[in-house]
Amino acid sequence: MTDILPDDEFVAQLEAIMSNPVEEFKPFVYYNKDGDLIEVYWTNDDYYAEWINHNLSIYRHMETNEIIGVEINWIKNLMKKAEKSEI
């Protein structure tokens, strides 16, 4: 069971969190082993996904439609094909 903080302690912790400056976003790549996919993010902006094909989706900025990330699926399969020079 989770301990519930008294209101004054909760407010103090929230104020401490909010007083620390937010670190600048750094683009990153993430491999999801369970999903066998790679996600790449260039910004931390809101986005929507656009499906391109069964291997690729692109992430577009909600307002500008600029590409701000990608998702590449079936990585193990793509690597096997690359080893056989099929791609």
C-alpha cells in the first residue's frame, strides 16, 4: 500500500520539483526488445504517428507536420535480411 503524504508535505515536494529547471531535451534512440522496434525522437513535442508501411511509421509534429521521429519495426527480421544481403 502506498503511503499518503499530508497536504503540506505534498505541496513542499511539488514546489521542490517545480523549482528545479527542466533539463534540455536531448534526441534519443530507444530499442524496445519486447516489441522488436526502434524509436527515434528528435524533439519532445507533441506528435502523431503516420503509418508508412509494416516496417516504418514517422512521427509528425502536431502543429507543423514536421517529421520529429520515426519507429522502425521488425528489427530482427530486417537484420536477418541485411545479413543475407536481401536489403
